[in-house]
Amino acid sequence: MPANSNAASKKSQGNLSKKSQSNLSRRSQRFEVDEEIATKEFFVTKRYCRDVIFLLLFAAFWFGMILVAMNAFRTGDPKRIVIPQDYLGNYCGIDNTNSSLVVANAYSNQTANPYLYYFSIQDLTNATHICVKECPKETKALSVSNYLCRYDITPTILNYATLVQKFHCAAYTLASSPILNRCIPGVSSSTDNSTTSSNDILSQSRDFAVRVLSDLQVTWKVIAVGAGVSMILSFIWMLLLQYLAGLIVWVCIIGCNIFFVFGSIWLYLYWQANLALLNQTTITGIQAQINSIVGINDSTTVFVSKSNTDVLQWTFIVMAVIGVLLLLITIGMFKRVVIAVGVIKQASLAMKKMPLISGPQPFTLNIFNTVLSDPNISNYIIGYHIFGFLWTLFFLLGVNQMSIAGAIANWYFTMDKTEPMRLPVMRSLFRTLVFHLGSIAVGSMLIAIVEFIRILLFYIQRNLKKSGNQYLQYLLACIQCCLACVSVLVKFINRNAYIFIAIKGKAFFSSAGEATALLIRNALRVAAIDFVSDFVLFLSKMIVVTACGFGAYFYLAYFGSALGTIAIPWVTVVLVVISSYFVSSAFISVYQMAIDTIFICFLIDSESNDGSAANPYYMTEGMQNVMGVENKQTTKSRRTTQQSRRGTVHVEEF
């Protein structure tokens, strides 16, 4: 019995050993397939520092800017930025007796006079400006008995008129309020018989700027609230895009086609009706019906003229051409438009997973109208700091863009997209700061160089206006136009290079080359996605801006009297619209970056994979349905593949 039992036990162990070896062999074969998939790492997790020399160059440039700033703070006077100076160079409200920046004079001690007042707002450059104890509280004409002149002048009846003409004495005072220690005139007037009407005086001077400044004192809270409301509306609109992306996109596309088609038809009928009235032709029954449809009756014939009819004709032509082109693009590129809608949906799904990414993105400002004219600072130093400002601005923008792209790309190249992600935005920011600041320094430097050249040309253009050389002005205008196109192209290449770096972790120039080649191979898809996404996001901005603009207008119309006297309310509305546009652009640009990243990932995915077990697609099932493809691998194999890939990712957490 023991012998038989031992024999049976050995036989059983042998069978178990064969089964385990068979199972191990099958698992090994399956793991080899999964490992082969895992090694094809589209989103590279093992990173290296790239373009380090450009990061060192950026740091050295900033070191130079810090040295210049330290020297400026040591030898300069920050008070000159805030505290006003009178015509002698004295700082108002300060004892300038021992100041090295003020030429010694008998009136250096202005401690008792903290406010600056201009004798005339007609010519702020030549008008005398003195320090006063308080701003004038009423608008009135001045005379020899109650004069306001330079410190060293005492007028007489004989020379008072001459002194006023030379701006050495003031002809009148304007009721003013102190703003940044400057007396800014208001629009109030005195009831005194000897008082000159402020409206009469302001109408002869630069009353528009004065009224605007006076209104801003009253309505600045409305502008601030408008910016805050635009922020809230932008955030709500982004949430709607995340949950109703497909519906919103198709409503925008179909609605725009309907608007242009029926708008063109209405304009044509309106144009023909006006033309019939202008030519005084006999109005038939059909024409009368058309007139009633488009809203023309006897009371509107007063507006019928040759110029209005011509405007209607050209408006109809432009609208019809745009409508036909839009309709042809929608029909001819329908499949690519569907792909574009699918990409926007994918971006919406990605942003659902990352609420932290929905914050505003930095935006650039047009600084071409900035005037720097301090004779005490070298023009080279000014140029150095302007270039440093541009480089730093686009560098920070690049960090933001690459961080967003890295988080979105990480989500796309995850097979199981239902699984929650661990701090994707923070990890992407970590990768960007540790490995890719050099690449961002390269891209931002290229944009800064182009923008700096544009600023130099703008400065030269302004100086050439004085010379009257029209040929050079036209030449520089053409060069400026070409440089604007170059700037757009460089920003486009940079944006896609940053996305490719966030995915592959390569250097800037190689990433820019590969990204550009990828987009050229898919030019029609690029055109479709750019057309659809830009159109939808532009409408998104306009919805927010229009809502804030109309809100500000109706508030000022119905409740503005509670704030005070508002001379020019539309200026406040325009400022609300401008601030709303910048705020909505900062939010919507995040969505634009997400769409661009998803599109690059989609192109890489569709070119590199075929849906087989060895090369499965990373796109969602909805996007696979749009493309008419599907993954052949089983759910179990897909889960094993995902576990294998997660294992490789955990080796390099970031």
C-alpha cells in the first residue's frame, strides 16, 4: 500500500507539474505579446533633460536683467513712477531740498502741497503744472485778484492776459478730484454767476478724456464685476462643452449654415425691394408681398437711397459668398468635420478627468503702442528689457501649454480611460519643470526674436512719419505684414512642438520637425479641425462677451443713476466687453490646447496602430466608430495589456 500510494503521489505531482508548465507557457506567451505592446510606448515616461544650453542662456539673460534692475533701484528713485512733479521738477508733497534728482530751487519744499494741477488741459505738454494744497472744488474764471500762477510770478492787470497765453497763469480752474495725486477735472459746475460753465470749457478742450476719467471713478466697480461675471460664464460654458460638446458643435455648424443661407435670401429680397423703390417701378402684388416680408412700407422709404442700395448689394454678395463656401466646406468635408467633432468630444472627456486643468491660461498683450522715452536710460537697456519681457512672457506661456498637453496626452494614451488618474496635471507640470524647460526656452526665444523685430520696425515707422517719406513707410508696412505672418507660423510650430515634446520627450527641433511632418501628411484633417474648433471656440468667446456687454449696458441704463452722474456710458460698456474678451480668451485657450493635443495624439494613434492585438488603438470606442475601426483584442487581453503598461509606468512615476 505505501508503495502504491507513493507511486500515485509521484504521478499526480508529475501531472500537476506538466499542467503548471503548460499554464506558465501560455501565460509567458501572452505576456510576451503584452510586453511587446507595452514596449511600444507612445507616451514616453522615461525622460531626459533636453536643450540645456538654451536654458542656461535664458538664466544668464535673466541674471543680466537682475543686475540692471539692482543698479536702477540703487541709483534711481521709484518715487518718480508714482509721485507727480511740478514744472521745476519738484516732487509734490515732499521736501526736495536735499534730493540729488531735483535741481536746487527756492521752491523745493513742497511738503504742504501734495497734489499736481495743470493750468490748461488743452496742451498738457506745454502747460504749467504746479503743486497745490488741494484740488479746486469749483469751476470758475480767475482774475488778478484771485490768480493761480507760477511760484515766482505775481500778475498785474497789464500783463495778466499775456501770462495766461504763455501758460504761466491759469485762466480758470476746473472742479477736480485727486487721482494718484493728480487733480483730474470733473463735469460739475458752480451756480455762481461769475462761474464759467464747465461744459463750455470742456467742449473747447480735451473733454472726452476728462469725462472718461470722471466716469471711471464712478463705474470701475461695474467693470470689475463684469470681469468677474465673464470668468464665471466662461467656466460654466466650459462645463457645458465638456458634457454637451457634440450637441453644441453641431448646433453651431448647422445654425451658422442656416443663418448665412436665409440671411442671404433675406438680403437679396431686401435689396431688390429697395432697388424697386429707388427706380420708382410699379409695385406688383408679388413685390408688395416681398416688401411686407422684409419689412418695407411707406414709413421706411425715407431711408431708400443709392448709397444704401449699394451697401445692401455688396452686403448680400459678401454674405452669399461666405454662405456658399461654408455650405460647400460642410458638405465636401463632412467626414473630416465628423472627425473634428469627435476630437472635440475626446478633449471634453479628457478635461472631465482633470478639473484642475480648467483654469485660465496666460494671454499675450499687444505692446506695440507702448512708448518708452526716458532720456536718463540707455536705449540699449530699454531694448534689453523689452526682449527679456517678451522672452519671459512666452516662456511662461510655453510652460503652461506643455503642462496642459502632457496631462491630456497621458490620458489619451491610457487604454482604460475609466480608471481615475493620480494628479495628472501636477505630474505633467513636474515633467515640464524638470526635463523640458530648455526646450521651452528655445521656442520662446524664437517667438521673442520675431516680436522684438516687429516692435523695432513699429518704432522706426513712427519716426518715419515725421520725415514724410511715404515709400519707406509703405515698405516697412509690407515687412511688418510679412513678419506678422511669420509670427503666426512660428507660434503654430511652437505649439505643436510643445505637444510633441510632452508626448515623446524629445528635443525641441526634432519635435518641431516630426510634428510639422505629421500635420503636413494630414493637411485636410488639420484644416477641418482648425476650422471647426476655431469657429466653435470663437462663438464661445462671443457668447460670453455679448452677455457681459449687454448686461453692463442694461445695468447702466436702468440702475446707473444710483452710481452717480455718468457722462459717456458706452465707454464703460466697451471696457467691460474688452475685459470680458481677455478673460474668456484665457479660459477658452485651455480648451483649444486640449483639442490640439488630442488631435496630435489621434494622428499618432491612427498612423501607428491598426486595431490588432499587437497594435490596438488608444482612441475611445466613440472615436473608433467615427473612424470605422475597432480593436480586435479581447477585453481580457486588453485588461492584461493595461496592467502590463501600468507596471512599466510605475518604474518611472513621472
